[in-house]
Amino acid sequence: MKILLVQSPTGRSEAPIYPVGLAFIAGQLSRHELKGLDLSLNNNYRAPLRNAIESFSPEVIAVSLRNIDNSSYPITYSYIKPFSDMMDVLESWEGTVIVGGTGFSIYPEIILERFPRIDYGIPGDGEVVFPELIDHLEKGTTIEGWRGGRMLPWKQADLNSLSSPDYRFIDISRYTVPDSIGVQSRRGCAFNCSYCTYSYLSGSSFRGRSVDKVIRDIRELEHLGVSQFQFVDSIFNAPEDYFEELLSALEESDCGITWSAWLDQNVTPPQLERMKAAGAIKVDFSPDAITDKGLKKLAKRGKAADLLPAVTSARRAGLQVEINFFNGNPGEGFWAFLRKIWFMFRVRFTLGWKSTFINIDTIRVYAHSPLAGYMKRKGIVDEDCTFFEPVFYRSRGPGDWLYRLYQRVRRLRHG
């Protein structure tokens, strides 16, 4: 079959992000004729979609809806409007429309109800269900047991039984911004942080791919001329045995490609030095809270006192460091926000202004996260709240005013 794989539009100029989820889908469809189209690269996304339909004549269009919105407070940008515009373009097209992706997977019922043009929705891992659906469509056979004919079953893929992602299904040369191209070595997360949907989307344990397959992905990117990528795993240094195995393979591979990864502060100085020697140039820490009480409320592992030594060790190893906090999260208020501001200036002045970066965001609460259930139980939101429209767990009073001022200064400075 002729299948057009589409990354949904953002509707505005943003840093490009290579659609690695669609690359995994493409890797399972080698016997079909594929074309990739990333509509997030174009502000005028209607014309490229119409042109692709006209020139390629697909029988199936499969769309990845990666995000519902940009999770930003106090000004939130929604991706549903450009997604809706794309569905309008497809109204007059007579083929089959399939939608998946992480954004869809959190709200499949709502999206299917709002957009009747979608023929089938695939929540969760799509690498198993999608090829099964294509086989049924190709043969014209009925799809028994699939509820309502539109919502397909949620199946967790055996990662080591999957073919490798196809990084050639779309032109990768347009993704030149640092961290725009991803490599996935594992899915799922065992830590179940209160605001996070990783456990819901990918499972409450870590599922690692064969290290050999991960190294082959990296060699493929290097062959395609990619100079830098990011590991898109939830936490790169967990579970520790898999982390050590992958790190050893990276050291032995001699790949001439640099990379970045997300860590928690349990990483050790020798591990950071090994990462640097294996090609790492940047690490992201996401403690989110700056006090032990805040960490406990967010169900984060580690202690607040662990953060500065970890950041210092990473800088001593020669790595750029980015640190991510939340403002107004459970257990922390105005004084914790001031501590985060102080921490930001302290580490940037002492560890390198241009090599140490701090982000302070506000928790965008999503359905199926533990925090969403907590807010319903405490009456913070109505029992029937879907969290599809943006809901934030935020500070009140002076803490909120100061944070809004902080974000306004950042917007003025960074455009």
C-alpha cells in the first residue's frame, strides 16, 4: 500500500524535532511504499499536505499528534487548532486516516469524538497494531474485537522484536538544531513521578532495546551525516545495569557523533567522565523541586543536597548542563522559587554562564498522571475535569506574580 506518514503541524515556527516515533513505524512497513511529511516544518502546512496527496496518491494517511499544547504558563499555545485545520484538508480526501502519537494517546476518546474524519486511532506503542491494521485494510477483511471500529487496542511492543527505525523515510538534513534528532534506547519508567505520564504511556518498568540495535541506529545517523543526537529516554542512567552496558558499548563503538541525555542526580562522577569520553556533550537534570519536601511530593528519588554535587561533577567532566525546575509545585511555594532563582545565578556564575542553563516552568497537569487524580480528590478541579484544556498546578499570590515577571523577562530577552 501507499502510506503517507505525517507529523502533525505546530502552526508556528518552532525548533524542528525529527519524528522518531514515525521512524519506528516506518521501520515496520518495509514492504509498503512510504512517504514522510513533517508539517511542523512549515507555517503554511495546508499546501504541502495537498501537494503530497496529489503527487503521491496515498491510500492511507497516518498522522502522529505528538503534543496537545506547549505546556507553557502563563501563555499556552495549543496544537489542536492546526491539527483541526489539517483534518479539514482531509475531509475531501477519500482514503483512510489513522492517528496516533503521545498527544493522541493521552486523550484518544476526546480526539476521536472531536474529529470524526479519523477512521482509526492507535494509542500507545503503534509498531504492532499499525502493521496489523494495514494488513486488514489491504486484504479488505473485518477487524474483529476492535471497539467501535475506530479505537484500536493498546498493545505494548516487544522492543527487541521490532525492526530498527527508518531514519531515511524523511529528509533528515533539515534537522540541524541541537537535540532535534532522537535515539531511543528504552521505553517506560519505573519512578512514576506525580506529574508524569511516562508510566501510563509506556509502562511502569524500563524496557530496554538491544544495545547492539541502539549502536546500529547511531551508526546509521552518522552515515546520514548527522553530527549530534539526543537520547530521548526518560532517564538515561536507569536502570543502572542497562546504563552501564550501553555506556560500555558507546565507548567501544568509536562513533564520531556527539550526544546528550536526561539524567537524575544519582549519576556518579566516574560515570559522567565516561559519558564525556563516549561522546556526550550535554546532560539535562530534572530535579523539578529544590527541597526534600518538594521532591517527596513529586515522588522524585534522591535528595535536594544531591543536585549541586551532580551538576558540579558534570561541569568538571566537561559537559554542558541544563537543569529543570517547576514553580509552585506541591510542597514548594514563594521561598522555594527564590531559592531556584538563587541556584540559577549561583551555578551559572560559578560553573560557566554559557555552559550551565536553568529552566523554571509550571506543571501542566495531564490526564492519567498521579497529580491529576490528586487534584480531583482534593477538589482542586471538578471530578469530571479531563485536563484536555490546560490545567496548571501553580503558585498563588506573590509567587505567581514574581513568576509571571520572570517569564516576561525571559520572553523579552529570548524573543
